[in-house]
Amino acid sequence: MTRKIIYLASPYGFSKQCKKNLLPEFIAALEDLGAEVWEPFSRNAQYENLQPGWAHDIALADLRDVRNSDGILAVVNGTPPDEGVMIELGAAIALGKPTFLFRDDFRRCSDSEEYPLNLMLFAGLPSIGWNDYFYTSIEELSDPKKSLAIWLKD
């Protein structure tokens, strides 16, 4: 069976501490579930590529990876969440990719009582059962009853 490719959209590569401590935890948790993880900061040499046009090249490489992945896990912490992550998530939703959201930030940034974030972020999730696609801890990613683990086993 071929492993599914999940694009890990997060702002964690911009911080040395997050890149060192958080990204490896996410990658390990997803790999333990059987996924092949595409993490853009390591895949597309985000820091080493500072030649003219580098930003455009990285943006296109990230978008290409979103397009070529099987699904996306978007870390949507912050108020509002990182704008790059939002573009990657929007592209995945527009492409019809399975989307999974991670938020362990307790702050709300929504005018909805039901959803903790802008409603558009949930457009890639089912209206009933969306909580099965929404994660609030790294440990929860491996919950066999939630959608990510189920999707990766299909």
C-alpha cells in the first residue's frame, strides 16, 4: 500500500525553537500514522534560497506541493492564523483535498459560537462531524476514531 502524502502547513519553520522542537513532533506523529509528510520549510529550502526571485520560487514550490499532496494538515494557531498557512489551506480546499485543522491556541477568532475560527477555514470539512477533522493536541492526531487516522488507513 502506498503511503498518503500530507502537506504540513504551519508557521513553525520561522522560529528556531519551533523548528527544533515542534515541527519534529508533528512530523513524527504523522509518520507514526503511516503518512509521508511534506513539510515546506525543509522541502523547499526556505532559508537557503535568497537569490533574486527567491520568494516567488518558494511560493510556487509550496503551491506545487499542496497540489501534489493527498491532503493537508494546517496549523491554525494565532488570531488570525498565519497568512501563508491560510493560502495553503485555501488552495487545498479549492483543489478538493482532504483537510485537517490543528489548533491548540485557546483564543477565539470567530463571530460564530460553534466554530473557533473564521468560517471559511471550515469549508473543507463536513458540516456535520467537522470536529472529527479538528485537533487540539499532538496526541489527538493519533486518535483512531478521528478522521485523520481513518483517512490515512484507507
